[in-house]
Amino acid sequence: MTEASSPDGEEFGDARLIRLLEESREATAEQLQKKILDTVGSFCGGNWQDDATLIAIAVE
């Protein structure tokens, strides 16, 4: 996820992912997965240049 690039070549990066996770602390694992995929997908304009792996686990 962090290596996804915007149309101008900027990577999504660790800082954006961490900020997104901090903003979504109350989300369920399913909600968090959707939020991350939607946000990163929008960032890269839907142009996934590589494979993407995302695992979201809920711990109670």
C-alpha cells in the first residue's frame, strides 16, 4: 500500500498510512480494509502498478 504512486509519481508512503490508521481507530477490520483500499485507490487514480496485499485483523 505504501508504494502506491499518484499520477505525478509521489508514493502514498508510511506517514499517510499511519495517519489514516490513527484517524480510523474505531473502525472494524472490515471497515478499515475498505477505507484503506478506497483511500489508496483514489490516491493512485485506480492505477495499481503492482500487486497489493492488505490484512486487517480485529483484536478485542
